[in-house]
Amino acid sequence: MPEHIRRHSHRVAAVALYLGRLLNENGCRLDLRLVEAGALLHDVGKSQALATGERHEMLGAEIVGRWGYRPLVPIVRDHVHLDPATVRGPITESVLVNYADKRVKHDEIVSLAERFRDLVERYGRTPKHIEWLEEKYRLFDRLEKKIFGHLGIHPQEVGLMSLGTNP
Ligand SMILES: [Fe+2]
């Protein structure tokens, strides 16, 4: 795994674990070992997929499946897309890793708004695609409100924003 993807993945794992612990203190029953392993491996298919044009989450899911990490398959596979039904459903390990990934730009912890602004700048080539990204942003914003509705902290809480800056 290239160094920059490794650094990104470690930061995503830090965010997901931080939120997972808080969620579990507030009534959720997330398997934090799954959250951590899923976050560390969520982009395992990225560099190969860039070369072949495959969808990196599908390739990554296939890779972790081949390695025998069956419980990680849905976490890796579902870390990109989000639909309204998932937002309405329970907060699972997959949902948490997906959300944590949207809070990490490269290896920097940012707000959802900043992450999506960056996505629009990098990938928003047509008005239609920008509109699609904005719709995704609204969906993740709803998920964020749901996650933080369980917790006593703000999404940009200092403890969360500074995770991993003092290793
Ligand atoms: Fe990814």
C-alpha cells in the first residue's frame, strides 16, 4: 500500500475508533476491532484500481475476501456510497468507516463541508456531476447529524479534529 494511502487509512481509523468508542458509551454495540481493521484496509484496492479502472471498493472487498477476512468485505465494499435507506438504518461498522473516510482529506481531519468542497474542486467536471456531489454531501450531512445526535460532542470538536497529531 503506498505511503499516502497508508497515512490516510491510519487517520480514518483514528476518527472511526474515536467515534466508535463514544457511540458504544452511548448505547451502540459496534465491534471496534472490525471498525479498526476495516478502516485500515478500506482503500486496499485503490492503487491497483487506479491502474485498471476498476471500482476500488469492489476490488478492495475482493482482496480482503481472498485473504479470508470475510467480516471486512462489506466494510470495504460499502465505504464509498451512501443511500437514504442506509442513513435511516442502524449505525453499523460499515457506516461508521464510510463516514470517517469523509472526514479525512488526504491525511488531514476536516469538516464534511471541506471534504466535499475538495471533491467538487477535484472531480466536479460538469454541472450535473457537481449537483450529484452536492446531493451526496446532503446525505452525509444527515448521517452526521444522526451519528452526533447520539453523542455529546460537535462534529468539529477539538479532541476529534486533533486526533493523531501528537503520535
Ligand atoms: Fe476509498
